[in-house]
Amino acid sequence: MAGLAISDLFNVNGMVFAVTGGGSGLGEWMALALCENGASKIFILGRRGASLLKVAAKAINGNIILIPCDISSQDAAADLLEKQTPFVNAVIANPGLSGTITNIGPRSSDSTIAFIQEQLWNTSLDEARQVMDVNVIGALYTFVAFMELLNAGNTHPGSRGKMGIPANYTAPGMFLTEMTEVNYLNLLEALPIVTSTQSVSKGED
């Protein structure tokens, strides 16, 4: 059936992307994947200019463009991007904060509910809110800040998108990245009490 070929389903030829948190981990992998699969431009945004520069240097087509900025200031980030492009076809809001990991270490997978509850209480509400502010609320307001650029992408000549701006959210689970590798061994031991699998994903996943 026409349109269901892999080359059609995952074709990003000519599209313009913005990836926040593009200096390492999932953001880096997504930016490089878009680069290798035909994207016209990929703007990567993040606080660490040196990390962004390393990612841009890996672009086989030279089409990864870095924008150093504090993505927690979404309006400022959108303003910087607007100076580089009149539109984007897609925004990948990829904030990443693991927070303080407390009381995670080797333990039995048949730990009691009371024990697990005690460990979870040891993460303060302030720490939990900080993670939610960055990873969830920050992602939401990134899309809000970039809506005009996304709308311009929908109406840009040659755009394959329909009117309307779809927003999809995914939580891919544990990936081995610069941010998580420090706690990898402890997390691997703790995973049985949190999830049914000990699988940790990598970039190719």
C-alpha cells in the first residue's frame, strides 16, 4: 500500500527541527538520527555550548546548528531560534533532570511494600517538584513558546503537515547517557523493585 513503506513513514527529507537538550544523551542521538535521515536543518538548544559544538561537529551533512541558551527561559530560547529560521516543522522538547537519587542500592527484588515506601519518602517534595518542573512542565511550556514557529512550519510552502499542531509525549524509560551512567550500577540493582525489567536502553534503541 502506498505510503506505508519504511522510507515514507520515517522520511524527514527537507524538514526543519528544533531539539532542546541537544548537547548530550537522547537529544544528541535524536539530532544525529535526524541528520542522517534527511532533515534539512536541526537546531540544537542547550546550556553547554561546548557540548553542543561537539554534537554539531558529528553532523555528516553539516546541518546541525547550535543555539546555546538556558532552555528554562522558553521565551528567550524561542526568540533566539526565530533569529535563525522563520519556521520549524517539529520541536523535540527534551529536558533532562534526574534529580537527587536517594537510598538506591543493592536490595532484594522481594522487598516489602513498607520498605519501598520508606525509601520513596526519603526523596523530598522539593526535589520531586524540581524534576517535574524541568521534565514535565518545562516540556509543556517549550511547546507553548515555539507555537508560532510550528504554525509557520504548517503553512510553509511544501509542508507536508496538515493544519493544526499535534503534540505527542513519550517516556522511553531508562537510557544509558552521560546523565545516568554515574548511577547506572546502583539503578540496575534497584530496578527490580521499581519495574519488571532490568533493561537499560542505548542510542540505537
